[in-house]
Amino acid sequence: MISANKKRSDRSFEVKDYVYLKLQPYRQQSISHTSSKKLAAKYYGPYQVIAKVGTVAYRLDLLTSFIIHPVFHVSQLKKHVGNHIVQGSLPIIDHGPPLQPRAILERRTTRRNNQAAT
């Protein structure tokens, strides 16, 4: 056996299975809104698998209000064990309307390869 494969685990899920979703809140600012991102929850869910996309990707039944894509790699999922399901949810963060500048105060043009680039 090759040493690179010693800690690898082959995971697969069926449609209708429940899985926990592993997210890194310190890398995804749209998910976590805590004062300490390092101490935020790592797994969210359980969420139901609604489709298998390819060989290692799964589509989850997320709420439409979430800002993240519903397809995840198998390495980001952990199987829910047991029959009791308590639906824990991702925190919903309202960022408000997108910000628009009031006016352009200054514009600068640079040159690359003897051509103008803004």
C-alpha cells in the first residue's frame, strides 16, 4: 500500500441520506458572523442529499436564502448517524443592499505593453 493512501477514507452517500456540512467560517465571511471565527462551529446540518453530481460531488437540500452553492465535494461531508434529526441551520447573514459609489472622484490610466490599461 502506498503511504499516501493510509489515511484516506472512501466515502459515498445515497440520495435521501443526511449529512453534516463542513465549512471553514474564517474563510467564508458570508457564513459566520461571530466575534471569534476560529471558535465558530465547523459542521452544520444535518442536510439531506438530494442528488449525486459526478463521482465525488453531492447536491444538498439547502435553503434558498443561503449565499453558497448547494453542491459540495465528498471531503466536505460527514454522514449523520442515528434516527434522531435535529435540524441545525447555517446562520443567515443579511448584508443589506449592495453598496454603490456616489461618484467617481479620480481616474488613473496606466500603460502596459505600450497600450492604455485602466
